[in-house]
Amino acid sequence: MSRNQVWKQIGKFIKFQRLPGLLLAVVCIVLINRWLPAEAGGSEINPQLRDQVLQIIRENPEAILETVQAYQKKQQEAQQKAQQSFLQQMKADPKAVIGKSPTKGSKNGKVLLMEFSDFQCPYCAKANDTLKEFMAKHGDTVTLTYKHLPLTSIHAEALPAAKAAWAAGQQGKFWEFHDALFANQKQLGEALYQSTAKSLGLDLAKFESDRTSSTATTAINQDLEVAEKLGVESTPFFVMNGEPLPGAVQLSDLEAALAQTNRLIK
């Protein structure tokens, strides 16, 4: 039986069971890994299996919850370990963390400000205004790098906009395209991408080819992998020399973080 078929059977089982979410999660794990035979056939959940699982839950609720909590703790510890490892890498080798992502500001600055952003996120648009003011003042010492984090589950144009900006970057116009997208956030869509490309004097054939290429997808996925290592799930999110700055930070927040960073690197 395939894993998809297993999940369909589990769905039939849990549909009418009024159990807490954590218990249902455990039931799913149990059914897949222990009680549901790999070669079982048919489309109905075995009544005996159903009764066994329910009985186990009724008799061992504390044990089940303890198992889930232990699993969650283990996952959290692994995430924290991966996050700390990446943050240390960011401090030790910032160029490797930047990769091929677009940058602005200092070319050899000791301060790296990494931004995770979504072109359709209204908070990111506000944060962009703050960043402009911050970089105008500190662009000689701070390197800003942009990482794509399109929240596709809530923003339909986030990924198309990210690909369009990436394509503009292949012609040296990422930041100009980036600013235009945020300035016209309510008009995100094909018409805006095309008109912006034209106004920036891009080679339109190359722009179209680049933004629809697998290379664009790969580049954005690489940024998503970085976000996953850091446990970043919302935008905007900033990291300055290994110190996370989540949320729509104010100018004063960036200034304070920079002052602290400068004290540490002196």
C-alpha cells in the first residue's frame, strides 16, 4: 500500500473522532509506522485496528502526550542547533552566506545585514523605507543582502514577483526593480513586471527567459533553505552579524543593533 493510500485510510479513521490534535498526530504516526501493514489491501480501515488504536489512546493518554512532547523537544533542539551553526557561519564567513544574492552598501564592510523579504508583504514594504534611511546613513560600513522568502500560501504574487526581481538582477537591475515592486505593491502582476522591465531598459527577451527559468526557481529555493535553517517563517526578518532581528524593525532598532555589533567587533 502506498503512503498516499495510507493517509487516505487514516483520514477515514480520524474524520469522526473527536480527539485533541496532538493525539491525532500520534495516531497517524502509529498507524503508518507500526499498526498498518505495509501490504494491506482494501479501502476500509480494519475495525479491529480502529478499536485497538482507540483503546490505546484511552488507556495511555499521558504516555502519548509525553511521547509527542519529547518529539517536539527533540525537533526544537535540532532546529536551535542548526540555527546556531548557521549564525556562526555567518559571522565567520559572510561571503559564503551571501552567495549569489544581491547586495548593496559596503563591499568589504564588517557588518552584514541579511534581509528576508516578500514583495507582497505590506510590512516588508514599510521595512524597505526604513532600510533605505538606514543604508543612506551607514552604507559605507554595512553590507545589505536580500534573501527571497515568498509566502506563497498567503501571497499569490510573492513568487512571480521574486522571480521577476531575480531576472532583473541578472541584468544588474535588482535593486531598482526591487524598489519599484515595493512602491507599486498594490499593482503586483504581469503588467507591472513588464512595464518595470521596459522602464529600466532591460532586454525583455532575456528578462522573460530568466524569470521563467529553472535557474530562477533554484536561486529562490536556495534562499528558502537558508530561511529554514534559521527557522524563519514570516517576513520581514533581519539578521545582523549573526544576531536575529525579527519583525518590522524600526530605524531605532537597526541603529541599536549596529551600535551593539560595532562594540563586539572592535
